[in-house]
Amino acid sequence: LAKLRAKRLAVEQRYAKVAPALPAFIDAAARANGLEVPSSTVQPPIKGDGYMERVTKVKLSKVNLKPLMLMLQAIERSGHPVAITGLRITKRASAPDLWDVSLAVSAYDKVAVVSSPATKPSKPKGTKL
């Protein structure tokens, strides 16, 4: 029971942080590992139950696997509420050790849940209370 509480607390602390701006965050992770992000596309936010998901899709061309894996690891282990939610790796026919990569990175922002005021029950017409 204590392990479950500790795990839940760690998740709550992670999602209490504000997620970074994804294009700059992904670009920084790529550059730190010697990669360049030629294009990224920000998708419209998706509202979930108690959170907002922001997705950025990125395409990388002619990358080696080791720097790619280090970049993915840096994103996942950043401590921010981000996750790699899509990954497609395609081998290039022209070079044996170069790959084309498409990936989607999601950031999750906690949204305050606003409860609607309770509706008063309507009283039937013609009755006095």
C-alpha cells in the first residue's frame, strides 16, 4: 500500500509541473544528441478528463540509431509530463545505417476541473412551499 501511495505521489508531482513548449523542447533534445529537426507540426490540443494533451509531430531524415535513441531517452526521462506517443522508423535504401523517423510527442497539462453548480429541482406548478 505504501508503494502504491509513493507511485501515485510521484505521478502527481510529475503532472503538477507545467509541460514545456514542445517544438523547442524536442529541438533542444535533438541538438543535444547531434540531430537536427527539419520540420515539426503542432496539432490542436485534445481535452481529456482533467488534462489537456498537446501533440507535436516531428520528422527527422538520415539519422543514426544511437543519437535517435539518446534523444528519445532524454525526452522520456526529462521529468516533464511528456511522452512519445507515436514512432515510425523507416530504413533508407541508399545508406545502410541511416533512417528516416516520424514521431509524435505529447505533453499533458493538468486542467482544473470546474464543477457546475447543482441544479435546483424544479417544483411542480401550482404547489406552494
